[in-house]
Amino acid sequence: MPSLTRRQQQILDHIRREQEQAGNAPTLAEIARHFGFRSLNAVSEHLRLIRQKGFLEASTGRARSLRIVSPLQRFRQRVADIPVFGSIPAGLPQERTQEAKGCVSIDIGTLNFKPTPRTFALEVRGDSMVGKHIIEGDLVVLEHGATPKPGDVVAALIDGESTLKTFLTRNGKPYLKAENPNYPDLLPAQELVIQGVLRLVVRRAR
Amino acid sequence: MPSLTRRQQQILDHIRREQEQAGNAPTLAEIARHFGFRSLNAVSEHLRLIRQKGFLEASTGRARSLRIVSPLQRFRQRVADIPVFGSIPAGLPQERTQEAKGCVSIDIGTLNFKPTPRTFALEVRGDSMVGKHIIEGDLVVLEHGATPKPGDVVAALIDGESTLKTFLTRNGKPYLKAENPNYPDLLPAQELVIQGVLRLVVRRAR
DNA sequence: TGGCATACTGAATGCAATTACAGTATTTCA
DNA sequence: TGAAATACTGTAATTGCATTCAGTATGCCA
């Protein structure tokens, strides 16, 4: 891919910024105003060259149709926004997204499943899941309402706190197991509220 | 937040789809055409109500300025696209993004650091890092060119393969340690090419 | 040093798009 | 059951925006 001139790079950067901030691409006139150009043709010409070099796409005659082409673009997938709850209240996480404490945005390709409105995330506290290599501070993405398969990690409501356990069956009966030798828990799953099935773990370096 | 009527929801969904697919929001005429409306005012009126209920924003007189308001929006951050390399060649991962095998998109808030063009991701093979709870199949995000602090996990080039090790210093001398009792490696770091410092781990449920 | 690409000014054309106004069914619900 | 909100048709005015044509100045490089 050929490289851009300084001016062209500036313009491309400006389009990217505007795109991210305003939510839609700027018009030629807006770009011209930003750079102090008194002629639209200045912008028009720059865009033509940037487009020619493959860094930008646009549909002719379409307002605000500038789209930035990144070399990663062909891999790029839809990004899902998943609400992060600090701690889950006794009820279920319904449509109550207003209570979200934050938001994780991840592309659905990495996510490896299609998120629903019942997908949510929690920060892990405690070390009950070290056996499954999930540690304190990890962010876990869970799917509420999914039916767990044996071996899946689930979040269950125990004593008003949501806790991660491994879901297992023995003699056809489901039960939950803590993955830490210090906590040899073994709880009948039927009596518990399973809040979600684990789908993704994210760990930030500290 | 009040709820939308069926029709309003359909229109909002359509705007979202178009937005994601085409890269910019549809015009009133385009929406009308899609739904078979013969009058623009039908769309105009719907948009007015959806906007009034707080699910949509737009600037007056601005073409294609429709923006969807999500309850998660205020948490939403910029999303970074990180190239995923299958395996790193002997050289350094420079600007050679064309060789990327895939792409992970994560918001910079979750990333916890500002990605650079030298940020990249790898899929973990082998079990040399189980001690640090990083297992086979995990996706690790690394920063090339960053200087590791003692205790950081780094990717180093050993025998033409990039391998994860813990970076440590003893008597002022840096060395690398494998976090697996089966591999009691202890290599002098100076002789090795450190390809990146670990910043994030992503594990997909299987 | 002449030619070519870049970096602009200026004006004009015309479709693209939003907005406004005037109505008519249909649904909802107090 | 009757008024208000929803869900449309149709026409027109007006501005938003992209595109095109005709030039000028400047830096680069072979």
C-alpha cells in the first residue's frame, strides 16, 4: 500500500476523529472549514488521492459516506457492547441495563458466540476458580438463561452473592463444584439460581 | 425510558443494521423505500417519536446524522483493532499488518492501555504458562517494544518460535522463567529477542 | 530547469436530504 | 364511544453536499 503525504494523513486522521466523536463522517465543507480551506475542491482532491491509495472509501453522491479502510478491515467484525455489573442483585439481570457499572466492547468473532440482551459481565472476586485458571480480577462474560453443559463454568447465586462454580452431573443429578481444593463445595444445583453460563474470560495485566 | 411501539422498534433496528453494514446511517428516503412508505413524512414522524423517547439522536438539517442511543452508550469507549498473528516470523512485527491472520477488537477501557501500531495478539500453544493461569488456546495481547518490568510475562523468540515466559531479574541480570514445573527453564534474557510484553489475556469458552 | 504531483482558490451546477404543511385511516384506552 | 396517539399519503420549499470545471502556486526530482 502506498503511503500518504503529511496533509493527506492529517485529513484522514481528522475524518477518523470526527467519525468516532460525532458518530458520522464529516462532509467536504466541514473538512474544509476545519482546515481553513476556502475551496471545497481542495478537500475533494485530497480525498480523491487518499481514496486512490486505498485508505478511504466512499459512495459517489452520497452524503457523509466516507469510510476509513484499515488493513485489518477485512477481518473486522461487529462489535458487541456487554454491560458490566458490579455485583448481581438477588433478582435476575433483566433489561435493567441502567444499572450497568461499565461496558466491555468485543467483536463477536473473538466472543465466539452471538451475544443477546441477556449477556453480561462480572469481575471475579475470590479464588474459588483457580483450578480452572480463573483468578481474582478477571472479567468474565456470562450468558444468562443458557442451559449449562456438564463441565461448564456457571455463576450461581449463593447467600446473596454470585459465585463461579463448575457445573457437573452425577447419576443424572446436576451439582456445582468449586475449583479450589480449599473449598470442597458440592452443592445440589437444583436449589440454586444459576445466573449465567461462562462464555469468555478477560484478564488485564496489572 | 419509555418503550417503543412495534413499528418504531422495526425502524430503529433497520437504522442499526444499515449503520453497521453501510458504515453510515440511512436517509429518510432510504428508510421509506425499505418499508415501502410512499411518504417521507411517515418516517419523519416515526423518527420524531423515537427521538423523543430517547433512543435516537440527530442534528437538524444534517444529512445522515442519525445516531442510535444505547443505555450502554455513556460507558462506551473507543474500540481498538488488534492484529492476530498466527506465529511470529524471525523478524519483528513491524507495520506488516497485511500478514495478520485475524483481528481482535476490544474497547480501550477494558484493554487498560492505549494500543499502538505495535500492539498485536497471538494464540497460546503449549502449557508453559499454566503457573500464571495462561493455558492453551488463550489469546494474548502483547505490546512490542515495551520494556518489561520484573514479573511481567513476555513473548520471546526461542528456536524460531515465540514462547511466553516470565521476565525476572536476579543480581541485576534479566532472565526468563517458564511457569511450569515440568520445564524448569531459566534463560539469560539478553541473548533473546523479546517480542512483546503481555497486556491482556482472552479466553473463549470451548 | 522543466515537468509533474501536491496543495490550494473560486464559482457554478444539480441531485440529495431534511423539513414543513395539509390531510386521512387505524389503533388505543380512559 | 370519542378523543388522542399512532401510522400513514402527498406536495413543496429550502438547504445540504458532492461534483465538476477553470485556474494558480509550490515543492520535488530526474
